[in-house]
Amino acid sequence: MRLEPLPPWLHEIWARLQAARAAERLVHGLLITGARGVGKRQLAAHFAHSLLCTARLADGFACGRCADCQLLAAGNHPDLIQIGPDPDSKSDTITIDTIRVFTGREALTPSRAAWKIALIDPADRLNTAAANALLKTLEEPAGRTILCLIGERSGQLPATIRSRCQQLKVPLPAEAEALAWLQRHSQQRDLALRLRLAHGAPLLALSGYDDALLAQRRDCLNGFLALAAGTRDPVREAAAWHTVGAAQLLDWLAGWLCDLLRLHVSVAPPRLNNPDRRDEFASLATRFNAADAHRFLQQIFTARQQLAANINPQLLLEALALDWARCNHAVRQRRN
Ligand SMILES: [Zn+2]
């Protein structure tokens, strides 16, 4: 695979990695964490290419021309191993069988380059047995092997794994820097809004927030406001939400509730998740009950955990839509 240039907000972490390499302080276990869409995979891929390239540039990046770089570009360098959930399996976990295949003695010895690097992605999908198998390799690493674990939720990894890895937390760029980068890389409109909705993660704003998703968000948000006004049926609205996906809806709902609570305590909050709908939120914020909103927000957080535990997503969304309609109905009753 050919690599896009590393985005500017990753340059500082890159320099740290290269300094560790120059000082021969590279550790055998690296854990790259950070928000979705911030560039963890790009960083890991550049790092892997840099380790395997035989003519790397002064700033540590791979040359893109040597025989090893050509193998990397073709996706078949024997010293770069990609480990993830089995695409043919129903389970989306990384199993012990997958880990065993590469922890065999020969598999850990570089074939042609100075290093062997395994990218384990997403690392939070390692099941318990796989994590234990990996632990052995982290405890007794082979000479020039680096295991690079990549994940959004490092907290889900066993502490034994985390403690044996050097953690690199990829930070979100400042909003102005992210926006400037987006403007250089995208012709889309509403980049500032897309970036806000992507929680400040530029790569997610660039490739995750396309026009279709923005339109879905507009419709779901209209439904959310209509539920509050008592002009829409909650079960039908929940069915519409379900077509977008429960995880996405829970993310939006949390953002909407946070904006309502911000506008409830201040007419000019410094930051809103949904600045384009400020007036409608401000109007609703004057009407609802803050205790209800806090309780509803808590319910959204609980729903996230339930979703991770495989609860039926449609029922979950129905319960939320009904509850949101109910607490707004109660507010209207009290006012009349
Ligand atoms: Zn090269």
C-alpha cells in the first residue's frame, strides 16, 4: 500500500519514535491509542514502512523506492504482518489461533529486513485467550520483532498487556489546525460542522462524514426535535433511527443532550457539538427540565454499554425515543 503523507499533528509523535529508534531504545511492544479518525493507523503504517525500508530519508520516513518499499507497496512484504479479526468468522474478535500462527518461533524472525513488525488492529478485539498468548511474546520478545497494537479503547485491554507496552497516545489536533488541513484535502462544504460532528478527528471528518450521513443526521435530529414537540410517534421515529445504526444514533443523541444542557445554563456556551442547529436547541433548552435531561443523558451512556453487550438495538432505540417523548410530554403538561 502507498502511504499518504503523515498529517502535521502526528509529526511530534513521529519525531519521538524516530529519536527512540536512533537511540536504539525501541521497545518490543507499542500501543498506539487515540480517538477514531485521528490517524493511529497512518502512524503505525508509516512506522512499519520506516522500519523495513533500507534507504529511509533523513526524517525517518520510508524512501518509497527501495526493494523493500516496493514489496510494501504491493502489500506482500514478509516482515510486515497484519493481524485482525478473521473476516470469514462471524465473531469480530482476534482469536488465539490467529495469534499462534505468528508467535511461532520462525514467524518472529525477520525474513529479509532488519525488523519484523506485526500490526495488531484493533487490539481491543483480542479475546482473553489471544491476549494471554500475546502476553507470552511480549514477556519474551524475539530479537528484532515489534508488536504494534492499535486501538481506540486501550482500557479494554488487560492491564498485563498495557503495562508491557509503551503507550503512544495520538492527540487530537487543535480545531484550527484540523480545519486548515481539511480545507487542503477536501472540496466538501460545511467542513467545520463535519469536524465538530467527528469530535475533532480530521480523518473521520474527511471520510466518515459524507453528504449522505449529514442528511441522515439532519433527519434524525428533526425527528428528535419533533418528539420533544409531541408531533411524532416515538416507535416510528426509533425505526428510522435504527436504519442509521444504534451506535451512530447514541453518539448523536449524547451530542444533542450535551448541547441542550450547555444552552440551558448559558445563552452563549463557548462550544456546541451542533452549532448549525443552535437556535432550535436554544429554544428547546428554555423549556425542558434539566434533571430530566441529565437522567436521559445517563440513559444514553447506559445504552452504549448495553449495545456493547449485544442488546437488541431496535428495542434500545425504541426505549430511548419513548422516554425522550415522555419526559418532554411531562414538561408540557406541567406548563399548561
Ligand atoms: Zn525504501
